[in-house]
Amino acid sequence: DTEVTQTPKHLVMGMTNKKSLKCEQHMGHRAMYWYKQKAKKPPELMFVYSYEKLSINESVPSRFSPECPNSSLLNLHLHALQPEDSALYLCASSQEASGVYEQYFGPGTRLTVT
Amino acid sequence: AQSVTQLGSHVSVSEGALVLLRCNYSSSVPPYLFWYVQYPNQGLQLLLKYTTGATLVKGINGFEAEFKKSETSFHLTKPSAHMSDAAEYFCAVSVLSGNQFYFGTGTSLTVIP
């Protein structure tokens, strides 16, 4: 099974809402990633978890809060977002957090902030 | 530091023609190189990768790429374009000690019937 799943597929939320994005993989990968992607742009790295510990936070605003409850799950908690946060949010995983390993991407959550 | 340049943000080819998507990288240490494809409203799918060994790498869907160290390039080719190849293509570079990919800006491929 080489699949990364993400829920929900689409999410519309107001600027005062709290919501969460979920990501799951069952490949035994020990590194998981959150990316933000705007239309026609490459993915921008937000967070990297390695062995369930946060190893990279690319200066992401605190209104985005990641969580890695176990080695298979990755959440992104959203609070007080801005309209410019509307984007495709991609989760990925790799065998380990080393550049030699390819990353497997989920289908993404399309987020719209109103 | 690592970086990737993809020349040509838009490429159009006729169905059955050669596909050539360009990727040049900058890296101070031996790079690992990847090509990903993204279809509309989907995630990224790995086409192929170069880590070590043979410099000509074959991937899925008939694509291949050649690592040329002297030219710091990793261009993606396919002998005969198919309508289903229309998508966004991203080249990425990483290094052994690194824990992140550096993506190029992407190339949108259009296939003309």
C-alpha cells in the first residue's frame, strides 16, 4: 500500500472557525510533511515531522498548528485563518527524513477561507 | 544550498511528438533528483528519481530523464506525447543530509491533438 490519504477533500471555513486537516499513511514511513500549494505554483514546505517529532517549521504563522499523534497520523489544526490562506494543503510521507527517499503525496485538501 | 530552475513555464507539443521538459539544479554536494507530475486537483505523483548509479533513469508512463553532472541538468523526455500527459510537472532536488525537497517552479505541459 503506497497511499497517503487526506480528509476532508474540500473545506470551507470562516475566519473565526477552528478546523483540522487529517493525513494518514500505513507504509511504515517515519517522516511526514505538510505543504501549502497555491494555484500554478510549486508546493511550499510548512512542517516536517521525523519519528513523530517536529524537525522543521518553516516560519509558519501560529494559526497553523501541526500535530503527530502517532507514526501513521498527521494533523493540521487551523484557527483564525485569513483569506490568503486559501490553498491546496498537501500531506506527504517518506521512509525517513533524508533527501535520498522519495516523498509520497496525498491528494490534498482544498481549503477556502471566507 | 540547493535550487532548481525549470526553463519554460508552459510547453506545448503535438500528440505523438517528443516531450522535453528542462530542469537545471544547483547543489554544492551530490544531489538526488526527482520528477513529479500533478494532474488537476490531485497530489503529486513520482515519475522517476536519480540517486546514484545509472545516469539514464526510466520512469512510469514512458518518461525518462538523464542526469548530466557536467551540465547540472536532469531533463525529462518522452518520445511520443499522449493527450493524458497534459499536466503540471515539477523537478525537485534534495541531498542526503537534507530533510526537504527544493522544487522548481513547474512546467505546464499542453498536448495538442
